[in-house]
Amino acid sequence: QVRGLCGTYNWNQQDEFTTPAGDVETSVTAFANKYRASGDCPALGPFPLEPCSAFAGRRELAEAACAVLHGPAFQ
């Protein structure tokens, strides 16, 4: 029942990169690009982005947003 950037939670690693259209991507970049919000975010290139060095000023915001994943909703 779960699908998205957090995976499928069905213990099958073969379908972790299932896109909104239902197909399975083989690369992280292609998978992430399928979840872009209407062109608001730039498409990722073929090399992984280093978010901590590229967006150093956003670290606090990112840590606060990711805290949800460590909270009771995902335990």
C-alpha cells in the first residue's frame, strides 16, 4: 500500500524504486526525477548530488523535515 521516495515496505528490494506510474526504475536519479513536482525542482543529472555541500544553508530545515521519519508515525 506504500509507494514513494521512502520505498514500498514489502521486504522486496526489487521494487523499491517504483514510480508513480507503476514502473520500476533502476537508477536513483531516474527514480527521483519521476517524483519532481511540476518542474519546480531541477532535474537531477547522472551523478548523485551532494546535498550537504550544495545546500549548506538548508541543513537545519532538512534535519527538521527528516525528523518526521524518526518520529512515531514510522515506528
